[in-house]
Amino acid sequence: MKTRIETLSIALLIMAACGETTDSDGTKPDDNMNKNMNQAKRLPIATTGSIQSPDDADADFSCLGMNPVPSSTAAASDFALEVKDFENDFHTEGLRVQVFSNNKIDLDNCAAPNCVEGMTNANGIVEMSSARGVPGTWYAYRVFAKMGTTRDNTAVDSVQFNEKVPAAGESVDGISVSIRTLDLIPTVLGFNREPGTAILAGRISDCNGTDVYGTSVKMFDADGTEIEEGLKQSDPHFRYFDGDSFPSATQEFSHVDGLFSGANLPIPDGKSRNILVEVYGRLVGDQEPRILARTEASIFPDTVTIINLDPLHAD
């Protein structure tokens, strides 16, 4: 699993890039137009490297279209989920957590065998009678909002997809987001989130699990309609990072940290929205971008959704 701090930082620090000066009608200057929509602008060859040398090596996409979605014939087994605040590893007791072994989150139903529910103890461990999953397959989890006595232990809703079940008896990290972290957005980063919308954040890696430089991300509804960036701050916005896990208003494709995010994603029915995330890039010999990764995810009002994307699967 990627570093929790870096992964969730996408969802929160991205807002800095969206908090720039607006015109009197609420629109943003032309130089803040959606970079993802400009597919006519040729992407560099997808590479891995450092901030100083992002093209140290070609990204490894030799497994592109070959590997199936993670599956296993192993027997289901118990595992422990330890939930920590992404920023300071703070444990919050009494957080309600649902773990979905089928990698799909259902807001209305948590029933065995696909879902188990528990509460975090003083050490952040989710206590549940049958925390089970098949090692090597994907699971998803949801951490519910909880009012605490301080901003540090008051949590907001967050969900994460595409997490791999560990070996039997092992412990894996989960993340929670405190209201103190969200408070940093208006006070430090100068961004006003649009109530009722969602944030989706993630990173792009190659067949070796290395973060990829030079790719472009698009998001679509289930029917294939692209979710396009708007001019107003309340509209959807998409940004990449600068290679040092910080958002950039000028970066037009993924940097060597592979980080991207979408903010103010609307949810028409006010309950949930299933979307498709696609990654495009150029490999050695390509004249035009091709699709390198694709995954489905669900977004929810006022909730952070986190996904990790690896090369396109065979199925």
C-alpha cells in the first residue's frame, strides 16, 4: 500500500490549486482551465525517476492488458485493520468502520459475507467478529464521520478502494481524516469546498509499482459521459502534483509522485455516484496517448474517495 500520508494528501492539498483568484462572475482566469481536457497536447513518454530527472527510466508497462483483476483461490482469512489519522498517525477510539471484501461500498447494506462492521479501540484496531477477506484480492473500507471532543478526534467520512487483503493474521493500515485537517483548507490553502460534492484522489503506478511521470487522467460517468472541468470554483477541478506531493496549478500531467485529484465532483442524487477513472499516456514508440489504466470507484457527498491505479487489467 502506498504511504498513507502522501496518498490522502492528494485529496486535501489539491484544493490549493483550486483556490486561486476568480473574476467577478465567479470564473477563473484562462490559465486555470482544465489541463486534462487538452489531449491534443502531446504527453511525454511515461517514465520514472526523480524530480530533478523524471526521465531516468522508461515506465514499465510490460504487463499492460495481461494481468487479471486481483483474485485468489486461497481460503478467506481474518486480518486486522489499524485506523490512523493520515497526518499524525493519531488513533481515534470509537470510529465506525465497514470493510467490504468485494471492493464495492454499499451505503445502505453491510451484511456478511461481503461486509463486516466494527468500531476502533483505543489503539485504532477495528474490533469485529469476522474481519475476513481472501488474501491477495481487493477490499474496500469506509470510515464514518464521528463527533469528538477535539478537532483531532472528530472524523469526517472517507472511503478507500483497491486495497489488497494481507496474509492471514496480518495487520494493515487504514486511514481516517480529522476535521482539523479539513480546517486547513480554508485557513491555510484558501479554498472553499462546495458542500455536497466529493473529492477523489489517487496515484498512478507501473507494473513494478513505481509512480509514473507523464500520464493524463480523465473521469467519466458510468454511461461514458466525461466529467469536465468548469470555470467556477464550485465546478469540478482536476490537478496533478509537482513530484514532491504538493499540488501544482501548472502541471499538465502526472509528475514522478504519480499523484492526481478531482475536487467538487457533483453527486446529482445526493447519495452516491459511480464513476470510471482512466489514465492515458505515451509509451516508447507511441505517437499518440493510449489508455494505460482504468478503474471504477464510487464517490459520496462530503467524502474523500481514495484509489490507486495500476496498469490496465486483462478483464
